[in-house]
Amino acid sequence: MFKNIISILFLVLANFTTVNAELKNPNSVIKPDQVIKIQLTSLMKNDYPSKDNGIEQTWKFAHPNNQKYTGPFEKFKSMMKSDSYSMLLNLKDYQIKQIYISEDVATFEVTILDENKKYFKFKWQVEKFKQEGPLKDCWLTTAVSQPIPLGSSI
């Protein structure tokens, strides 16, 4: 009996982990700031549950025009690991401040604390996808500025 309970508990926990490990897909219900939260939260634990999972999640919410510019995915992954954006990988904390919003475009100031306890600021822009198809009316990232160093938290 005890073994059966342990087995069932193990299966439930394994199933729970698998469900939570799935990448989120864009949909028209997700708000502009939520897109950025999804991306940053996944980058906080970039290699969980698998290597570069956070980068892959971020890529899913990149606007197709942005993907053309920064892609294909392997090129995007290299860009995320470069000196320009590597501070986003395994970041410790973030703040999102709305700067501008219209019906189709939203701009935010994003401040992050990286794993080395240094602060950086970014301008992050998302736009509503207007073309027909599965991404219609989804908010997607169109631009992320170069980081502006703000100093150390120490």
C-alpha cells in the first residue's frame, strides 16, 4: 500500500514538472507587460528544465519581423549569449515600467539585476501582430535596446 502511494505521488510530481516545463505560446489574451514577464522569468532560469529553455521561450514571443532580423534561432541564441545580452541569462530580478502604450505598440523600461549583482536598463518594445494566422492580435517583442549599465548593487 505504501509503495503504491509513493508510486502515485511520484507520477503526479513527474507529470506536474512536465506540464510546467512546456513553453508558453503567444495568444491574444496575453497583455504587453505579461509578454515581457514571460520572457524575463524564463531567462531567470535559462537552463531549466533544459539547456537554453529560457532563450527558446524568449524566441517564441519575438515578432516574426524581429526573428527575421535576429534569426534563425541558433543565431538568436548566440546573440543572447554575447556580451550585449548575456546579462539577461540567469538574471536575479527585474522591474518593468510602462513608458508608452497605444492600441498596437507598447514600450517599457526594463531594469534587471544580473547574476553578478549589476543593474542594467533596457528599452523593450512589443507590438500587436496584425496579419492573419495563429499570431493575429498577439503582443510580440519587436525591439530590445542595447543595455545601459547602471552600476552594482554592492
